[in-house]
Amino acid sequence: MTSASRTRWSELLTGIAGLLPDGPACVLVDGHGRQPGLLADRLADALNARGRPCLRLPGVIADWNTAESGNPCLPTTTIRLASGPDWRQGQRWDVLIWVRTASAGNGGHPGIVGNGGNSANGFGPDGERTAGIVVDMHDPDWPVIRRVAAALARQGPWYLTETRAFFAVRAATWDSKFGDDMPSYAAAVARAGIRRDGAVVDVGCGTGRALPALRQAVGPRGTVIAIDVTPEMLFEARAAGRGAHAALVLADARRLPLADHSADAVFAAGLVTHLPDAQAGLSELARIARPGGLLVLFHPSGRAALAARHGRALTPDEPLAAGPLRRSTQAAGWDLTTYDDAADRFFALAIRR
């Protein structure tokens, strides 16, 4: 294991430890193959080293010491941590951690948010959707927390560390993989009808694929601000010459360094499904938008095509599904006027009340 990999593992384990509830808890690490057991072993060691007593349960229930009475997962003064399919049924878990691996038939899309993990019935192909914490271990040397259920997400500083860890190693190849979809970005910007000479903010700009089109929309007298939380993404945007179209700002989408009502339009491509709390994120976007301002939510692939690419099925409770998105935008101060989830794009337009 390299020094960088050891650091990444330390950051990951610190993040997970910070997400677990205070006091005793029963935690199951679930998934496919050997990776859940590896994560559970290292998490148990990390918790004990941090002064949080953790009992690592055996991989098979039958191996539980028969001298112990009662349910091995009843809370005591310790965290009790298990992994493996033998523990999936018949126990009540306070937190379910789902591990995505290359062999997982359902895993891959970063936008699935679990609903807690207390149910003992949410395992198998649907396990990720019901998990409280989702960890991507496609590369065992570079594990990353990808999603956390709302009940846990407000705890700990995990979001910035893990988001940057995920995108930093992908930034250099991002355009070679996805750069051919810039015409789709231009079409989405043109369709939105962004006001000329206005101020537009691209939140979660990545390598800046929307910036040329946004600059063309507002013209030379308009203002374009591009914000991303990952320094490597902004570096690639500059290297590609897209910094000429906008002011590039390193910042968290949940705490934008912009004044209230300062933007005529907010453009967000692929942002919402990466946020730990979609409604809170939409509220922050609403804060910076002027009354009557636009919110443009976009992705160059439709939801079904994106789900198929990652080998999973769509579910009606996802943040960008029609019902949840309409409710979350409404609650955040937006009126959703356009919802277009086609095979080759996702495009939604809302107006600030």
C-alpha cells in the first residue's frame, strides 16, 4: 500500500467513525466479495484506536461464542461490528454500510441515497438503496464514501474530504471521457434562455464544460462565476482555457461565497445527486438567486440511460425523480416549470419565487 493509499484509508475511516451515532451501536458492513470484511476489520481497528470500544463479530453467526447469551447485536457499551451474508437477516442494525465493488450488480451510480439501514430486510440487490453509508471500493486502495443517509449526513466533516477524494483522481481524465458532450451543454444553456448581460453561476462546474456556452449567453458585459469544491477540477478547467470565460472559485456548493439575490441564473450539471441533502442544496442555490431568476439542472444523459450504464434500476424516491424534485424545489423557493428526462439528456428549469 502506498503512502497516498494509507492516507486515503485513514481519511475514510475517520469519516465513517464521525458518521456513526454516539454511544453503543450495531453496525453491519454489507456488499459483495471480500471487500466488506476488509472494511469492517479496518474500521474496528480504527474505532478501538480512537477510544471507541468496538467488538468485531465473527464472519459467521454460528461462530459467535455460545457462552454469550442473547442477541449478539443488542447494544452494550461497545460498537458491535459485523460483515458478511450470514448476518444479513434476523438482526436489527443501527447502521448499514454498503460496499460497492466491481462485482456488485447494482452498484455504481453516486446518486443513490439510503433511508437509514435499520431494516433487516433491505439486503441483496437492493442493499445499497437502503444503506445508511455507501462506500465505493472499486479500487481497494482508494475507497471513498459516496452517499450518506440524511439521518447521518449532518454529522462529521466527511462530505468535503470524500467528494474531493472521489473527483481529484478523475479530474485529469474527465474531459477525455466526457468532453464530447459539450454540444449538449451548449444546447441546454441555449434552451434555458439565460438573460444577456446578467450574472450566471455554474455550481459544481467540474472542468468547465458549460463555461463557453454560459459566456456566450450573457455576452461580454455579463458575469460568469464557476464554482467547484475540487481544486484538481478547477486546474483542468484552467488548463483547457475555460478560465477565460469565467471567474473560477474554489468553494462548497452548500455554502456559496456569494451575496443573497446576486445571480440571474444558476446552472448545475450533475450537482444535486452528489449533495448529502438535496433540498438544503437547492435552498442554498435559491439564496443567491434573484426573484425571477433561473435554476437550470442538467445532465447530458437521461436518468434511465445513466442508471443502465451503471447496472441499476431507477427508483421513484431519487432526488431527480419528478415527484421528489418538484417537492424539493418547491420547498426551497423555486417553481419547477420544465421537467425533461429524455434518453439523451436530463433538463429541468425552475424559477425563483
